[in-house]
Amino acid sequence: MEQHGARGGTGRRRFGRAGLLAAVTAGCAVASLAAGPSWAVRHPVPRPDLGVVAPGAPEASILPAVAARPSDSDLEVVRLDPDPAPSGGTTTVNALIANRGPDTTASPFTVVVTLPKGVAPEGPYFPEDCEVAEHGRQVRCVFGPGLKEGRTRTALVPVYLSPDLPLGTLGGGSVEVHSVDDRDKGNNRQPFDIRVVETA
């Protein structure tokens, strides 16, 4: 039997039957991968963005998902009657609010002063941004969070008494406080009286 070397006289590589079968098989495998369906090649799934980049920020920052939770605090209106005043004169309503705790307030609260008939608000008020509402019958003042247990805040509302008010005790006024933090609504309102006296 004639023996053939690895290379013939022309320099081409010769294969036996087993070598030829292996080469054909490998070529089919390559062709199969090249012509395979698009789903056969897996692409990395993009990860969702967890942060946002604020303008001017050097890197991404995470935004809070929820607002701050209300505190466990109890706001109370402390009754204080204004100083007596004559008809045609002025006095000041002191709307005193106390935090009975146990927590420091985490949310703003609104103080609403309702005035008796014959009495009109007359600024300036404290805080300065108090607003007059209900055709002059109410003054609403907003205080920010951070009132500690045992501490107080006071809204000051100067008022003018109508000249035709009779002498005596004038009722119908009240002070209320409203806050999402407040867990006891039973002490959120107190009335006040204005004593109309003779001109000194």
C-alpha cells in the first residue's frame, strides 16, 4: 500500500476520511451559529436607574421616596383673654400654643384666630405672614416644625373694637390649632372673651 506524508508534492494538506469528516462537522457548526436566530444571542438586560443627577451635582443622588413621618406630639391651645379695652380702642389676642409632647413637632401647624362680632383685625401681626380670611372674621398664622415638648409659640393678632360696642364682656372669639402631627384633638380649641371698659 502506498504511504502519503502529511504534505504532498504541491504543498497542500491532505486529510484522511476521519480528518475530512471532522473538518466538515466543524464548518457546519460555525455556519449554524452564524445563521442562528437572533434570540440565540443573549444581550445584557439594562439595569434600572436608581438615582437622578441634580443640576450641578457631581454624581447621582437618591431622592427620598416618602415625606417625613408625622411626630407623636400633642398641641394644645392655652386660654388667654386679651387685655380689656374701650370701644373704639385696640387690644391684642395672644394665641398661645403649647406642645405637650412627647415628640418635637415634625410638621407645620396653623393657628386660627376667630374674632367676635364688632372686632376687626388690625396688623401688623406676628408672624408677619399671617393672613386675614372670612371677610375679616379670622386671622390664620402658620408656624414651622421643630416645636419641642414643653415649649410654646404665640401668634399676636392686634384688633380694633367698634366704637358702638356696649360695656361688658364680649364673647364669640376663639383660638384653634391644626396639625397632622396632633394626636389629641380635644384640646385644640379655646374660647376667649374681650372685656369692653370705659375709656380711662
